Amino acid sequence: MTTLAVKRNDMAFCPGCSHGMVLEHLSSAFDRMGLAPTDVCIVSDIGCVGISDRYLDCHTFHGLHGRSITYAEGIKRAKPDTTVVVLIGDGGCGIGTAHLVHAARRGADINVVVCNNFNFGMTGGQHSATTPQCALTTTTPDGSTDYPFDICQTAAVSGASYVGRFTAFDADMPAHLEKAIRTRGFALIDVWELCVAYYTERNHLNRKTLTELADSMDMPLGEIRNNPKSRNMAASPTPRKNHPTPEDDKNGRISPPELLWPRRTEFCVAGSAGQRIRSAVGVVGDIAVAAGLFAAQQDDFPITVRRGHSVSNLILSDSPINYTGVDNAELLLVLTEDGVRRIQDWDQFSPEAIVFADADLELPPTSARIERVDRKAVEKSAGKASGALALLAFAIVKGKWMDPETFRNIAASGARGKYRDQNLEAIRFGIDLANTGS
Amino acid sequence: MREFITGNQAIVRGAVRAGCNFVAGYPITPASSILNEIVRAFADGSGTVVQTEDEIAAIGQCIGAAMTGAKVLTATSGPGISLYSENIGLAQMGETPIVIVDCQRMGPATGGATATGDGDVMFARHVTSGSYPIPVLAATDAMSAYRLTYEAFNIAERLRTPVILLSSKAIAMTRQTVDLESVELPAAITRQRATSNGTFQPYHVDHPSDVPDFAPIGGSQRVRFTGSIHGEDGVLTIDRKKIDAKLKHLNAKIVGNAASLELVEADLDDSAETLVISYGLADGAAREAVKQSREHGNLVSHLTIFSLWPVPEIALRAAITPSIRRVIVPELNLGLYVEEIRKQVPGVLIESIQRIDGGLIYPQRIVDAIEQIEINAARGEEQLR
Ligand code: SF4
Ligand SMILES: [Mg+2]
């Protein structure tokens, strides 16, 4: 009993409560396995069994009600060499069912010992998730009507490696516990207990009828699942390929390109999902930043990303951008009806602003200058995926925000990523289109 | 090197730079991409990341891992912070270093998932029962999100406390130009380890504002961790003296170290009569407004607060230079933090500028306030509308 700091009689549990026996069984199991107290961490839930930590000489962690499994999994993931055992009641399994299920699914390499006495002892004998039907508790004075929660089957169907149901009086409990602990992956032992203060008298439960109860409830005692080949969580991730780090800045500190607009300018591209609008705007932002300018990009799209509007705002400036709101877009590129509808303040545009709109679109009244573009033709020639970027490049050059040569140069040196060539092609297409004056 | 990244990416970079090696999270807009980016960042085996069944499990796994010595982070939005609440109390009671990112959305409940706001500034401070102090930082943009994430780890480790970093949708999901290498950072702090002599008392401190030495769960010294009120041995206690000492310590280690937690940027003009105080999302507009207003010939001071809690009293008082007569506080909420400022600078005229509909406060509104206020002050008016 190296892990037990006190004798059973000196524990604060009611005389006859099964909790003390479970602690003795656990300590014996650790002894059988040759585990030193500091090899073990016991995570205790809330309830009478939750006060166990003070009687244990190992690492102890006593957290919130129903959440012990979460702490245990965190400890095990971060410290895989430690044997982690959860001591939880039937109450904790009720409030924390989700954790039980999902820790089992993940193959969390922890051991859950359920001290199941069919009611809430600490709070005065209320019914719990495992209370048998017809059982009397303080909150079911006419007998419980709810179907009892089968913790073992729940763990088993959720992928647990080891599941067993025994009574606290089972003399082989240390061996069962050892087996559970030695099984890799999620292990759970449902220990049926007596709560002498609230449950046993009212419901005529004793050591003998506990076994009968198991039969009558069709929840047989014994090993329910033992599948040592079950999945075991990866305590630490398997190294994969290195994550992308920012590419080396080959140009070092570069002096920003000569702008035709030496100040903050706001651009807005509005269209529909699937037009690669956000990525088109991002490409221009990337290029500008690589060239030494400052940029900010804010996107607006519905949660269901593949449907409805897609709006992307870009600010470019030759000095740091304090305020990232786009309230006065000077270039508005509108590609579809979705985009037209999403722009709320058509009457707010300044007369200096230019709206580049697809030829087919009907626009609300605005004081901005309107230029028409043939979106479909551009998409046809440049490729559908490149349409937005080609048109944005076209608009930037056409509206004289950047001269074609500068744009071409900074794009060539600043474009990055998987779609670099495709993007450069789209930009070149847009610039050429602006140059030919179509 | 300049990069074009989102606030969420900046947070991940700051966390990695601080030595973060454990993250558990549950997807939620607008924080989700932090979890995605961490999966990529830890793909080389440099850390452990797990997507849990809910937010309660996310912070629960973080607390467990942190008590084995891991540097942990979890990120969510207001609804998730609500679910973290009880466990944040556990982290306080158990003195667990943990960085919690709140990418705020607009309004209560589900609110505006893709709309922005700074509505959690009081919630962050009083996020768990007992109202024991918790350091809260607020990012203003991607650059500060990077730096403050790093600082949050240092505070969490140094004081063994949960630290909340506030961001918001318009920072989290906005790409901005950053130069992370140019950010000057202090040395990374790792919590003070206990010496291995004698019996380890997990919560022993010599003075109330001291921080207990740390030994990891799973290490060679037996550790007791508990969310119940406890003595220095980590065992539940009913001894009033021990209870009083523990709870006073939880307060003192934050409040008693408040001066070292102040993070502000003061852009003060000795002759200014107007001071703009901003934090979070409103800061960008405030910077722009101060710049424009100065170009118009006005004398204006500006104080950016990055450490909202504890309230940076020293910096606040220092910003009220003798000529300051008025303070303007723009906020993306109902004017929550302005009341804290009012407490600190009694007798100074304070105007609150607010916006809560998910849009940003326009710089022009602050410029108008700065310039209006001059006129109205001349008329001797008390408060502006
Ligand atoms: S109330 Fe029930 S569970 Fe609690 S100690 Fe007493 S007998 Fe045991
Ligand atoms: Mg019970």
C-alpha cells in the first residue's frame, strides 16, 4: 500500500462506504506493477471520492466536477511516462459524458475508475445518471423513471481498449486494475459500490444484492472489452514535413516603388463565392508588401463560404496603416449581382472614385465614375479562376493607381506560393488589357 | 522582413516564439484559424495540439498539460470563454500558467460571429467566480497581437496565472503588414522551478505577492494540485488563517506586481489639453485621428493601453500631464472601460465614443471629438454628446 498515506478507518468516508476499498485496491495494483508513487498521477473528480487525493502519496490533481478526464488526458499527452488514473463518480460520468466518450474515441491512454454508487452522495442522495429504474433517491421519492446510463457499453462502443464492471468487493480488483492500466489506450473500470449514507437502506442494497442488481439490470459483471490492440493516442505528434516558414527576403530592405498615388488608397472587390476574390486581393496585397508598401486586407463573406457574396477590401499605402476600416473605396470592382447587393453605401462614394462593373450589372445611383468591364470575356480568355485577379490588375492600371511597368516588376519579384505562375499570368493579362485600352 | 499576415497568424507566431508547446482548442469563428495554424506549426513535432470535444475539454487539457510543465495556449471567442469560465477559476486557484486568447465577436450569445467588437473587456476581468484578479491584455493590430502573445506567456509563467489576451474579429481575420523580427522582445520566461531538497510544498510562498516554485506533475517530487481551497501543501483546508493567506496571495501576486504588468504606448505632448486613450480595435482609428488632428494644428496626447487589467494606473496618471483638461475614450462597446479611467483621473472631463453595431469607429469621429471639444470647452460645457 505504498501509495496510501492513511488506513481505511482514518479516511473521512462514512463507515461502510466503498470508496476506501477502491483506494486500497488501487494502491495494491500499483504495488503489483512496481510503480513508485511519483510514477503515478491520480486525477480525482468531485463528490465524496474527490477527497481521495489527500489520502494518496502520488501526484494528485483535483479539478472540477465532471472534467477529470480532460485534465488526465492533458497530463498524459504532455507527460507520457506517467501512469494517469481518474477517480470519478457516477455523477461525474453524467455531467462529463462527452469527455468520457471522446477520450475513448481518441484512444487517450488514461485509466478511468468509476466509483459508481448510483446516487450523489456528497450532495445528499439525489438520483444520478446510473440510478436504476424504480430506485428511491431524495429527488425520486416515487422511484426513478429514467433508464440508467450504461457507462461500460458507452465506453466500449466509443473505442475503449479495456472495459470491465466489478463490485468493490471483488477480491481480484487489483488484478483487474493492473490489466486495465497495462492495456494501452483508454481503459475504464466501472466499480459498483455501496453508499451507506443515502442509497443502500432505501433500496435494500448490500454486498449480495449488488451482484443481483447487475443481473436484473442486464449489466453483467466482468470484463466487457479487452482489446489491447486498440488504438492509442499519439502522445506527441509524429513529425511531418516542416511547416512553411516565411520565405527568405531575397531583396532585403527594399525601397517602395514609385506610386502614382503616394497616399492611402482603399480598394474593394465585390462578387460571388467561387470567383477567388479574396485570393486575388491577397495576391495584390502580398505583392505590394513584398515591394515595401503597407497593406491591410479585410474580407466579408457568409459563414457558408461556397455560397453568396464574397467581398474583399484592400488598403495600400506608402506609410504604416493605422486604421484598417475601408469606408471610402476609390476603386470598386463589382463582378456580380451578389456584389452589388452587398455594397450598402452606393450613395456614399466620392466623385473621384471609379466603379469598374461588369457590363451586365444594374447599379444603384452613385456619384462615382462608372467604367464597364466584360467579366465573362476576361474569364473566358484568362481562365475562370484568374478572372478576378486579371480584372483587379486591369482596374489598378486603368485607374492609374500604378503604372504598368512598376506593377509588372513588383509582381514578378513579389508573387509567391503555389499559384505564382498562374497569378503572374492573370496580372499580365489584366495589365495588357488596360494598355490596349479595351 | 515584412509579411502580410492575419492577427491570428501573428498570435501563433508569438506563441511559438514564446516556447508554447501545447495547444488544445475547439473551432469557433473568428478564432478557428489559430487552431489550424498551430496544427501546421507543430507538424514538425515541436508541440502537441489536440482538437477537443468542446471548450471545457480544451481548457481542461491545457491545465493538465501546464501542470506537467508545458507552455500552453487555448483560443476561442466569447461563447467559448463562457464555457472556459469555471476552469479559469481552477487555473487561478491551482496557479496554472495558461494563455487564453479571446477573439471577440459582437454582442452576447452567438452574437455576430463574423462581426467585430470589444465587448469582453469587463467579462475578461470578472470571468470567473470570486473575481480574483486576472491579467488581461488587448491587441490593437497584428503586430501587437504577436508581441502581446509573447508577453502573455511571460506573465503567465512569471506569476503562474491564467492570462487573457483579447483580440477581435477585425484583428483576427484581417491581414496586415508586419515585421515581426523588428519587434523587440524581452527574454522568454519559464516558471521558477523548485529545488529538489526537502519535502515539496506546492503552494509555499514567503510573501503574499511571491509566486510558488513549480515542480511538474510526473516529476520526482510529489505534486498536489487542487481547485479546492488549500494550504501550502496543496491539501484542502478549513483553517481560516490558511484560507485567508491563500486568497490574499491570489490577489497580491497580481495586484502587488501590477507595476511590472503595465504595457502602454504613450505619445504625449506636454502642452496638449486633450488626451485620447484607446485600446483594442479603436486604437487604430485613434492613432489616425491624433495624426490628422495634429496636422490640423491641434495639440493632442495619445495613450494606447495594452494591459487593461490590472488598470495601468501609473501610466494613466503620467499621461494626465498638467495641461490636460479632457480625455476622449473611443471603444467598440457600450463605453465599458471609460468608467475605469474615470476612477483613475477624477476631475477631468471625459468623453466616451462608442460603437456597438459591428462596424469600426471612424477616425473622423475622433477627430471631430478632439476639435469639437475645444470649442465646447471654451463654452464651458460639461459633457459632450
Ligand atoms: S455519503 Fe455515500 S459516498 Fe459519500 S462517504 Fe458517505 S457512504 Fe460514501
Ligand atoms: Mg455517486
